[in-house]
Amino acid sequence: MPAALLDYCRTHQDWLIHLIETLVTIESPTDDKAAVDRCGDELDRQLRAIGMRTTRVPAVGAGDHLLAEIGDAGPRVLLLGHFDTVWPVGQLARMPLERRDGRLHGPGVFDMKTGIGLGMLAVRALGATGTLRGRVAMLWTTDEETGSGTSRALVEREAKASDAVLVLEPALPGGAVKTRRKGCGQFEVVTHGIAAHAGIDPGKGVSAIAELARQILAIEALADLPNGVSVNVGVIAGGSRPNVVAEEARALVDVRAPTMAQAEAVVAAMRALVPRTPGARVDVTGGFERPPLERTAGVARLYDEARSVAAALGVTLDEGGTGGGSDGNFCAALGVPTLDGLGAVGDGAHALHEHVELASLPLRAALLAGLIGRVTEERPGGR
């Protein structure tokens, strides 16, 4: 089967590239609902053209999400990704869509419109080779780049209804899949002091800025880089005028942790912060927006199946982890077997040199198709 799938994907590589180029030329920044919905209109049409049933899921404050399905019974595999990008409308003028030196360049091509195309070609290949079993669902969301505020519940609902989730976010360098992702958290720390004239009555004031500085030292001490926990105070603000003892100051803190236990320890430590200056007060809000994607037994089993398919295709498939999160984090935290990084091979996510390697496309689509076949064949009893 893998050889037949690869032959089909090679034969239809031009179709795939044309599809990717079509999606990239319809720019879809997360914060522009009208633009994202224009891309969604075209994606909906393309999904129906390959025989999938589509459902548009309205969203307020974001583009409408798209759910597509094929098959009526049996084990269910969810292909997951997003079609919003970080690039504003007009970015194509600065980053033109072009094929150059074996690469396809353009805004959103790597993160992650090529992954969507790979999923669609994989479904076509399974159908053409008579190996499409069970049910395949695709969920393409529109606000992943800004935290999945309107789509998280939808992602979790569809994940719970599936036997496995295959995330078509970009691969690691060299094509490795992602079996670990750190959880992502953000906190806001607000310190409150007492305003006073800095020249006449400085002793009557309590500086919120000084208190925040002391808190920052305590917060940064929570980092444990050897064990993967990072803490970054990335934004600070406070005070009103140079001659006024600051009454308020605030900081935004980014936190990453590879395991739920580590994430919970950081949350507890942040919420336990206490004032270090007499008369000051500290408020802490926030938490982990995305739980970690840990290498559970279910994740490892999916990776083993993917590696077996890759071996049948004549290649070695490596695994790795990353500090960034994806919607796959939500699925794995529910206990649903999840494998991430099955999308494009390339580089430059959120960067001007964003591109995908054209020669890798047929193999990536065939790998995905073969893995879908394995999961739907080997999981008749569920997870």
C-alpha cells in the first residue's frame, strides 16, 4: 500500500502545489475576519470538490471554522490545523508567492497552508487506492495564532469523538514529527503602591515600580532551563510622571513547561507571590492557555506506527519536541492519542524567508495517508 500511495501523490504533486498556491494567495490574517472567511470560502469549495462533507462553524471575533468529513462508520481520525496566519493583508507584495530553487515561498505557506493541502491529497490518495477505511475528519480553525479562543471547545469536542488526532503543523527540521510540546502560559502581575510627590514627600509613598522590580527577580527565579521550564518577563509598564512615586506597575510574563506537573508548580508559585515592600500589594492573574503535549503511551504508539509507514516508504522518521504550542496540546491533554508535526518540511514560520521544500511534498502526503490507513485499520475497538 505505501508504494501505491506514494505513486499517486507523486502523480498529483502539481495538483497539490496549485492548491497550496491558491490558499496562500488568499491572505488570511487572524484579526481580519472578512479576509479569513474569503480563504475559508475557497477551502470549503476545495474540500467539497474532493468528496468531503463540510460544515461551517460560525465564530464571533474570528473567521468561521471548517469541519469536513468523509466515511460513515468505523474508527475516526481527526486531521487538525488552521488557516489563519500571522501576516497582514498585503504581505504578498513583500513576500511574493514564488517557486525558487526547489522551494515554494510565501506568507503562510509553511505555517500552515501546505499542511492543509497535504491532508487533502492524503485523503484523495486513500480513495484512489481503495484503502480509505473508517472515517476521516478535518478541522481547520481560524484563530490558532492568537490562542484559539473561539475554537478550543470545538477542537476538544472533535478530538473526543476521534480515535486519534494527526496535527498537520510544520515538521521539525529534517522532517521529524513532534511527540512533545511545551505548555504555554501567560500571567499578568500588577503591583499597587502609594502615590506621593517624589521631591517633597517621597517617604510617604510606596513605589509600585520598585515592588515590581523585586517581584520580577522572584518570578525569574522560577525558571528551570535544564528541566525545560522557561520564564520570561516580556512587557513592563508603570508610573505616571518622573516626579510621582508610582502608584501602579504591571508586567506580562510568558511561561513554558514540558509537563503538567511542572506547569502546575509554576502556577502555584505565581499565585503565591506576596508583597516584598511594606505597604505594597500584588495581584496575579492568568495561567496556562495550552497544556503540555506530553509523550504519553498513546503518542508513542502513533509515532511507532508513523515510523513504520515511513520505513515502508524507504525513509527514517525521527521525533522531537518544541517549546511552541499548537491545538494538538488540547487534544493530547484529553488523553486522545495525538501526533504533531506531520505537515510541511521547510523553514521560516512567522519569518520573511518562510518556505516549504517542494521535493518533500509527495512523501509527506503518502506518509500521512499511510498513517491514516494504519489507524483506521488497527483501532476497531477504539483507543
